[in-house]
Amino acid sequence: MIRRITHLCTIAIMLAGACASNGNNARQEQSDVSKELRQVTAHPDLQTVIRTGTEHWRAGEITLTVHGDGAATVTQRQAQGVTSFEATLKKDEVDAFGRELGERRFTTRRTSKMPREPGDTPVRLALQRGGKVAFEIQIWDADRDGDADLDAILIAGQRLVHRISKGALGRP
């Protein structure tokens, strides 16, 4: 019995070491991606994604995608269907958005606590490079109440959604 417990403890320690090692790699990846955010247009294959809401609730699920080459889309999914908006952003606008996200720690790992209040909606922050996910986190909108950086990220996203949708969605 003692031998078995010792064996299980050894496995647990090895797994903890592997998890810590993966955490370091994740931090390195986050750091690299955070640097790319500061000059997004130098990385045309980089895509920033901010998704908020729930498809069958209020304004629905709204996804903002900004590409390093300036292409930007807003997709709204609701029970009655999908609405999309497209725009081409100027280089300085794309870089300013990326810098703001970088300064607000876009690639920081955030955690949510349960239980959630009724009406809270999911948030997805992601960076993709060439269609592959370089960073992704799923949290909740109410987390912005205790995280000023997350709040600023979501406000910056809402401003861009408002601009791209020509005022139909988001806030100025």
C-alpha cells in the first residue's frame, strides 16, 4: 500500500513539473504574441478576435476580427440569423488598436470564478496566426468589473464594432 502511494505521489510530482514547464512555454508564447500586438500591421497573418454575448440572448453573439493587413469583420449571430459587416482599417488604426490591446495585457491569462450571476455572458479573446490559435482565453463579461484592463479591452472592441457596423452595433 505504501509503495503504491509513493508511486502515485511520484506521478503527481512528474505531472506537476510537466504542467509548470508548459506554463513557462505558454508565458513565452504570450510574450511573443504581445510584442506582435504592438505593431500588428507588420504581421499581416495575425488575427485578433474578441467575441462577446450569447447567440440567443439580447444583442446575440458578436465577434470582432481584426487582421494585421487591415481587414476587419463583425459578425452578429442571433436567433433570427447572422449579420456581417466588413471594413478595411488604415494601418495606423490597426496598430493603435493592437498597441491598446498590448498595453491592456490582452494575452494575460485570466480566470473566472463560479458561480456566475444570471445574465452574465461569455467572452472569448484570441490571437490567431495563419489560422492557428496562438493565444485564447474564455472568461465572462462580469469579470471586467474587477479587471480594469479587461474592461478597457472590451470597450476598445465595442468602439471598433460600432465603427465597422456603421453604428448598428457596439458603442462609440
